[in-house]
Amino acid sequence: MDQQKLLETNLAGPCGFYCGTCSHYLARAKGLLKEKNLKHGCKGCRIQDKKCAWVKRDCTLLRKKQIEFCFECADFPCANLVKLDQRHVRDDNMSLINNLLRIKKVGAAQWLKEQEDQWRCPECGGNICVIDKKCYDCGYKIR
Ligand code: SF4
Ligand code: SF4
Ligand SMILES: [Zn+2]
């Protein structure tokens, strides 16, 4: 992936997670590392090259960057991805597999715009964290 594309798709994880709603990303972006008890936080999937998602840790294709998104894989959705997906559906009402199918359909740039809208705080226009279930700007709770 060239540098420009890497920057453009930084917040679109290969597993279908939107990094813009991650606590590690938001804590860093909003200067809340100390408050959240985090050392460094995260700059986003592609820039940080983090192996945060279990699927990446256990997947050679992803680790060696042979594909950009899991939907390109012959095994999609593999057992590991299904497991991670089920966890996010249960805990966060968010499906990585559905996200990946949407990225495949409309492209990463359009999907990222949709995600920005989806995770925008209805109270202040700030950023909702799906992990903490609240806005990192005003504290508005989504559950
Ligand atoms: S920790 Fe993982 S999900 Fe969070 S911003 Fe970094 S790469 Fe994305
Ligand atoms: S779907 Fe394919 S690329 Fe994605 S984690 Fe599973 S094996 Fe790896
Ligand atoms: Zn808010």
C-alpha cells in the first residue's frame, strides 16, 4: 500500500474495525492518555501497524500485509474473524463482517465517511467511543 493510501485508510482496520471509535485512538487524539491510564494509545491501525486485533496476531496474511482487508481472503470469514465478530456484536452491537462487506461494496473512503457519521455524538458533534459507550468530548452515553 502506498503512503497516501495508508494515510487515507489508516482508521479502517483490515478486520473491519473502525479505529476512530477505539478508546486507544481517541484517548491519544484528545490528550486523555493520563486520564485513561494509557501509556501511548494508538495512532490508528495502518500507521501504528498494531497487532491489536486477535485476528491479525494469528494471521500471516495480515501480518505480512498480503491483503488490505479480510474480505479479500479465500478463507473469509475465518473462524478467528467470526469469533471476534461475535464478540463485537454481543458487546458493542457492531459487526466486523458486516463492516467488511460494506467496505467491499462501497470502498474504504465512503465507508470511513459513514463511520464518522455513525460515531458522531448527537449532543456535541464529538466522537463516541464504542468500547466505553460514551462521547469522549462531552460524556454523552450511548447505553
Ligand atoms: S488499538 Fe487497534 S482498534 Fe484501536 S486504534 Fe489502534 S489499531 Fe485501531
Ligand atoms: S479472514 Fe483471512 S485474512 Fe482475515 S484473519 Fe481470517 S485468515 Fe486472516
Ligand atoms: Zn458529545
